[in-house]
Amino acid sequence: MSDRTVRVRLFGGFRKYGDGREIELVLAPGARVKEVRHALGQRLAELHPDFADRQLLADSAFASATQMLGEDAGVEPGMVLAVLPPVCGG
């Protein structure tokens, strides 16, 4: 079994953690969006020890280039996802 690398584009309040670039995550085969969320939180904490926006991450949505993705949506190798924080607190 091989690992899967996906890229996550950071928007809104997350941009300050990515310095304008995407974050690459290596996930186990069969990973779902919920694993992406967890891995992104861990990676952001590794890159930025001051990362404290766990609630923002929990409240954010994930999307592919064509659709919003639910927590149980599968993640394909090489996929580019976007993490979309809520707008106006909603």
C-alpha cells in the first residue's frame, strides 16, 4: 500500500500559516476529508507552534476544484483541496 499526497490551499484566516503556498499532506490510502482535517491541524501546528485556530479548522469546509466535500468524502492521490473558513462567523 502506498501513501497519498494531497495539497491543501489555504484561504481566509489560514493564509497567515501558509505564506501564500499550499500545504502538502501525506495520507494513508483510503483517507477521507476528516483525516485531511486532522492531518492539516497537525501539520499547521508543526510549521507554526503558535497555531491556535483549532476551532476555525473545525468550523471550516473542504472543497475540491468542483464541489464542496463532506467529512466522509474520499480523497484521491494528487488531489488539490481548499480549506474554506466560515465567512462572517457563520
